[in-house]
Amino acid sequence: MLKKQSILIHPGETVFAEAPAEIKTLLGSCVAVTAWHPELKIGGICHFQLAERKSQSKIKDNLRYAEFALPEMQEKMQSYVSELSDFHIGLFGGSNLFATSKLKTVGKKNLKVARTWLKQHQLTLNNEDTGDIFCRNLTLDLNTGVVAVERYMVDSEKIFK
């Protein structure tokens, strides 16, 4: 039996792998879209930081921005199968880490752009844990498709184990 590989990804990364593996990330206002294919036992996480760029001139193909990260996720999914709907999809993160703010937060903007992308591609959410004021440790198990979410407050000393 193969040993389970543990892959840690950071903001601005989109990773796909196959079982046995687990993909982990840490979220605050960032958003992660997960995809898992139950028959092929493959999947991935797209972790983006911001919904959009402030200026169009300097930054190109930076996966920290949804406009580049989500098409990258789509490309990786379609490299395995032609029907995106074959994947189980999850949406996570988008927290408001400054709970007193009444402004439209980074997290809300990130969630809005992710939901728009999912709708454009007619993808249905199978799992969601979004918003609120928590940070999240997220682990996608590619053997089972289970997404484990650990929530904690921003001032907590919780880290990946």
C-alpha cells in the first residue's frame, strides 16, 4: 500500500493530485475551491487571495487573483475529464477577519466571484463552509473526497499538525 502524501498549498496556488494523498491549506479571507472525482480518486484545491486586480497593467497570470486562479482550476479539472460536473465541488473560506467592519469585505468579494464562476460552469456545491469570522485549516483527502475543516479564531495559536 502506498504512503499518503501530504501536500500543503499557499495562497496563489492550484494543485491537483491523485490518491493516496491529501491536500491542505489555511484560509482566512482567502477562498478555496475544492474538486474531487469519486471514480478516478483525483482532486485539487484552488486557493486565491483576491477577487480582482486593482490595476490591469502590472500583474499577469498571478494565481492570487480569482480571474487567473479559477480558469487554472478549470484547466486542471478538464485535463482529467471533459465534464466538470463529474467532480464533487466544495467552497471554503471568505471570512471577515475584522468583524467590526461594515464594508464589503475581501472575503465577501472573494465568495461572490467564486459563486459566479461556479454558476457560469453549472457546478453544484457538495460541501461549503464559508464566511463568519474564523480562520480554517482545510484538508482534502483524495482517497475519500472528505474535506476536513478545523475552525479557529485569528488570535489562536492553532497551526497545522
